[in-house]
Amino acid sequence: MKLVSFQVQNYRSINDSGEIAVSRMTALLGRNESGKSNLLRALHSLNPIEGFAPLTPIKDFPRHRRLEECTDNTPVLSTTWALDDDDKTALLEELPRATEVTKVTVSRQYGKTRSVGFPELKVIPFDENDVKIKVKKVAAAVRALAQKQESPAALDAAAEAYETEAQATKSRDSWAAKAVAAAKTLRTALAGVDVELTEKQEEVLSELEDLADSIASDKDAQQKARSWVVGAIPKFIYVDEYPELDGHQDIAAYVQRTSQGRVGDSDRNFEKLCKVAGLKPDGLQTLLSQGDHETRNQLANRASAVVTGEIKRLWKDRALKIRFNLDANHLDTIISDPTSTYDVEVNLNERSRGFQWFFAFYITFSADTNGGHAEDAIILLDEPGLYLHAKSQSDLLRHLDVDYSNQILYSTHSPFMVPTHALDSVRTVNITEEYGTTVTNDPTGDARTLFPLQAALGYDLAQSLFVGPNNLVVEGVTDYWILSAISAFAAEKGRTTLNQALTMTPAGGAQKVSYMVALLTSESLNVLVLLDTERDSKATKDELLKARLIRDQNVVFVSEAFASPPKEADIEDLLDPGVYEALVRESYATELKGKTLKLNSNIPRIAKRVEAGLADLEIAFHKTRPTRLFLKKMASEPEKVLPDQSLCGFEALFALINGRLDKQVSRSSRPFEG
């Protein structure tokens, strides 16, 4: 069973989170104190591995609201689950008519109950008038048979009783119960006088019996199905604290505390270490009392090899070796940095904070999930990798993605924990005084919320700058999105596209283009630049030429793609103005509700017209919003947002860029040679 989405209400900082879509890996991205942990805790409460329990209103109900508002029935969490083939088979055993059910919903309230729903389960058809007509037909048939009997009274009475009971259709459930009993009584009466209904009459009575039976038994069947669902949904494992593990443990003292029932947090952490390493403290002490040091050392050596193998696989910063050293009553965790000439050993307590965190994370996670393979479990991680170096955070993210099949949801505000290869799995968490914590399935929010995402994208782009020898630098990410999408569409239609040899890179604004070009040309790469036609861009070209970073013909202005070049033009001006305005109105529908957006036709560029029009309404304009909507529509209905006239304009731009690239490639790879 796979978690598809969830929604949290009335929980701590959350009044209503909105529906949150869930992927195999889902990142909850938000700034500190935005409510990310509360989302995970609420989800965890649905089916925790520790056992389901009621919530505590004093602790969990939003503090700014009156406690009297919270009852056992106050909703907290609703979830939607997709069923796989095995799930469907198991469900049909409990509820045979659930043939079209592919998903179920499971909710919880503050009390001890969970609610299960089958949104695709159709209601059993029940036509009251049709039922009454059929009941009358059966009763009339029985009365007709009664007239052929020497003593008709018994059958007449049976027909009357059946008609009275089976026509009481006020409530479906009560009708079904009465109709089942009435049909049995009627059949007993018919058998008593040894008469039978005609085939057609029998068919009508059987239809009524089947309908009554299905309704009467459906309530129990659905209850069994709900019980099955509650037992089948995966357990949630929530990991929020990654405790420090002491590198020097007194085994004798631990065994004594355990026998006295005085186990503390540090002891439980030690238990997890022993579980992962395959060591049993009491067994080690028994071997010590027997003087069997050889067996003890063999067990410690085996544990060292097992843990070292996993750490080498997971910790990519540098090769490390773990050794568990037994010295009488003590167990030391020793970490070494093996090289070709020396092997320095250091106690875990003296390692870096980052490695201590990673080691504790590995031990805790592995112990709680049986080596990371807790069957059907969903893993919830709160700020994993907090103390790790940036590269190690990336390694951790890759490890979670590649080495586990479980669904994993985690919260973060680190750019290096953002899955840039799967941005559709990022959910942004925002908090306001008015609405509390809310979540959006598209990357939206204030600057602080989005900063990790922006930084992650920037880093990812920087890492992929030198993939090819031919590069096209564009001003912004929206230019990159539009050009990529339209070039791909043109390829599908057999039209002119951007040369496949070009690697497109957004610089982050006209002012940063010079730095990007300098970086690329320093690697002896072919570089073309596409600029909007406006004052700042022309100044950028002058800077590039003055610094001798690029040739004049390697700078392309958007306006050059027009048959009659305008004085100013952005990439958006190659789109149909009506289409772009419609994209703006749709993407800003919430902010524009009840307001009138007026665009000044005297402003030459469509994006600038929109920016000015929204500014008049005190609404900030972000190009990413209509552009993101454009990409979505390009995937579903491209002809509506890219009419042929617009496509021709982009083809002209592509042809222009391709021609400039051909000229550059025909020269030496150095920008000012040949």
C-alpha cells in the first residue's frame, strides 16, 4: 500500500495544511519554526510503530484556540492510499463488490478511533418504486396460487405479511433486514402447501432477495474491510533525534542497571549500537567471567567488520574503519583513518561533530528499521544531516534515494538535501500568523523558504556547466524553461529546434552574464549569449566585448528573431500576448480575485506591462509563476499556448542561434583565435 497524499488539521501550528502530495521520496522544505516537524509528527500519529494512541489536546491542539473547541472527534489527519494488486485481492476477500476500488482513505481524530473510507465504492442501486412494484407482483402471484388451494387463508396471510414487510422502504438497511426475513417466511409458506411460483415470478422474488441480502450483509463486509485496511497500512517510523553515542561504555554497569530496571536514554542508545553490531552485553560479560577472551575478541572483530562495511558504503567523505575494542568491562568504539603508511585510531568521542552525527544516525536508523529494511514501513526523518558537511549531505540524500525502497518523507532547510533531480518531490512549508502552517506542492513561498531551493538549483547548475563544449548562456531560469520546452516540442513536430550540441545555462540575470561567460571561456569552451533587448543587456554586451571574453557575433538579442526588430523585447514577447496575459491571470487568480488588472499597451514588453499592472494593485510579479503554468500547459495542450505564429518566431530565434554556433565551431575553440 502506497501513501499518495495527506492533510493535517487542528494540530499544533497547523490549522489546515492543505493536501500534500507524497512521492517515493518527499522533501518538506521550509525555514526554521515553519511547522515541518509538526507535519511529520501528525502523520506519524496515524500508525506509529510504537502503537496507536489518542492525542493530548493540551499539548497538541493549537495554542491560540480555546481548548473547549477540541473533542475526541476533532479531525487531525486524513490520508489517501493507493492499493497494489495484492492489496486489491485481499480487499475483495473482505468486500467482494469492491472491484473498482483502487484507493482508500484513512483518517484520525484526537480520540482513539481511525476512520476508513472507500471513495470509489459505488452505492448499491436501490430504486424504491421498483422495489414496491416487484413486491406487489410477488404478493399478487402468491394470492393467485392461494385461490387454487382448498384452504387459501394461509397463503393469503403469507402474501399479506410479505407485502407489508417488504414494502417498508423508509430506510435501506431496515428494509433489507425485514425483506430477508419476509422472503424466508414466504418461501416456508409456499413449501408448506407444496406450490411453486412460475419461472418469471421466481426471478422477481430472487432479485428482491439478492438485493436485500447484499444490502443487509454490506455493513458487516465494509466493517471487515475497514479493519483489514487499518491492519494493512504501513507503520510509520519517526526519527527526530540522533543521540550522541558514547565511545567508551562500561558494560558491567550497563548490565547491572538493566537488571535493576534503571535503563536511561544513554543505555537505550547503547542497546541500539549493540543491536546493529550483533553484540549482546550480558553474553560478553558471561564470556569474561569464564575467561573466554578469544570468543569475546572474535565477536568484537566480526561486529567491527560488519559496521565498517556499512560505514564505508555510506560515508563517502573518506575511508574509515570501525573497531570495537573490549578491555575487561569496557567497550570502546575506535575510528581509524587507514592510509598506505599509517593507521591512526581515535575514539568516537574525539571525532568531528559531523561524523558523530552520521554514526549516530546510522546506528539509530538501522536499529529502528531492522537494518533499513523495515517491511512496508514509511520513514519520517526530521532534519537529517543537520551537522554534516555539504558533500556528505548530498551523499546521505543519494543513500536514502538509492539504498531504500521504503517511502521516505523528510524535513530540511539545507540546499544540499534538496533533490534537484526530482524537484516534483519537493513540498514547501510556509507559516503565517493568520493561517498557521500551510504546504504547497509547487515550490512557492517567501524568499527565506525558497532560498534553499534556489541555492540547490544554482549549485546543481554550477556542477553541470561543463558537460559539453558548446554553451548558450541565457539571462534567467524562465528563459531556460521556455526555450527548452519549445525546442522539445518543435523536435516532436519535426520543426526547427535548438542545436542538440548546445548546453543551455541560466546566469541569474543580465548583470551576472559576464561572470558566467568568463567562467566558461576560461575552460576553452564555445560560448554564445542570448540577451533580452533592453538597456541593461546592451551594457552587458559592451562589457563582454570590452573584456574580450566573446566575439560580437556570439551575442544574440531576442529582437533579432523578429521580422521587424522592436526596440525592446524579452523571450516572453515571442509568445502570443493574449496567451501570456491569460497565463498571468490564471497563475495570479487568487490575488486578482475581485480586482481588475489593466495593462498599459504603451509599455513595449509584455512582462514589463504585467509587472506594472500588478504593481498598481500592490501585487508582486514573479515570472516563474506564469512560466511554470506555461510548462504545464505545454505538456497537456501545447497548441493552445503556442500557436503556429509563436512557434515560427521561436524557430527563427533557434535558426539564428544555430547559425552563430556553426560559425563559432568552424573557428578555433579559443574565442579570439582564427
